[in-house]
Amino acid sequence: MYEPKNYLLSMLSHWPIRHSTYNAVQESLPLIMRYSAAEGVDRMEKTPLRRMMKNPFPDVYTVPIFRRRWCEMMIKEIGHMQDHLGFEVNPDEDKLRQIPEIVLRDACPTLYRNMWFVVRSVLNPIIMSLWQRACPDPASIQIANYNLAGTGMGHWHHDESADVSIVVPLNSQSYEGGGTEFHNFGKLKPLPTGHGLVFPSFTHSHRGLPVISGDRYLLVFWLTDKARSINLATNTP
């Protein structure tokens, strides 16, 4: 079990969130709450959050989320985590799609708690603004070391355990290559540090592009509507 060395990373707060995004969340919440209270009778108005998002491919969005300073602190912390924990692949995944990772729920509950807070207070309003549905429950939150040097392209896959995927680069200026390709849509260059790539997990097959040099560190959120999953399981014959 790992505890952050940097006290600021242990604080349960909105300080890691970019100021413009935090303000857009606050301005969007009344519209989201009004839509939810109407129980589907009315359409949701276009929120300030939705207006600040870019849409490079169908149902693929980018949005600034974390402050660059927070990302820099995370990169330093990851150095300590590597020494203490190391990155490991998930043995339950297909070997062709395994990426070295640190799963925060198991390895660092403090960071997991703080990122769970970000999911509920920031990421879920983003998802509500896009698709008018809630995905407030993390299937997994992990740090991935996406270094494909010498292995060519990543392999096409869906993030099968989630409803919505959000991928945030933590050090975009520290490696060469990288990026993401979406099947039938095209390639995206690495986003700026702290910006989130948001897309539906089930419908969008994707793969990582080769990292030529350096280490590409990503903060990855796999989010679900746990209540929906429980209802489906309960109603299965």
C-alpha cells in the first residue's frame, strides 16, 4: 500500500482542476439538475461544459481537466510509486492488449479517493452534458505507462469493463510519438498535458500509437453506471 509523498496530492479538493473547467461545471450544474428533475420530459440545454469541448470524431471529445502544475506533481509522485510498487500488467487481459499500470484502488487508496471525488464532482457532469446519462462509478482508475517502443502499434480493443473512458496525459512534452487511433475515424496526436480524451467504451474501438522515445504516462478512468449494471443483473432470467 502506497501513501503519496507530496501532501498536496493527498488533499481532497478541487484545486487540481483547471479554473475554467471548474467554473464551467458550476455553471452547468443547474441545467443538469433541471434536466434530471424533469425526468426526461424536457431536453437538456447546451451546458457551458459542452460548449468548451472539442469534437474531433463522432462521439469523441476533448476537454481540459487538470492543472499542468498538478500533472507535474503527479509525474514526480509516479517516480516514487515506481520505486515502491512498480508497474504491472493485468494478467486477466489479453496479452496483446496488456499495458503496464498501477491500479489506484489497490495500490494507493488515498489517490483513488481523491480521483473518485473528481469523478463525482467534475467528470460525471461532463458525461451528463454530453450524453445526458450518469456514470458516477469507477470500474477502474489507473496510471498507465504507455511505452510501445520497439513493439509497433498497439492492438485494437474496447475498454470492455466500462461505459465511458476518459484518458488524461500527464506528460505530453516528455516523449516522442504516441497518440490514439479510433477505428474507422482516424488518428489523434497526444493531447496537451491535463486534457481529457472522452469517448464511449463499448462502441469505440481504439489503439495506442507507437511511442518512439520516452515514457507516456496516462491517468485512465473507466467509468460505469453501477445502478444500471445491478438492475441488468437483477432482471436476468
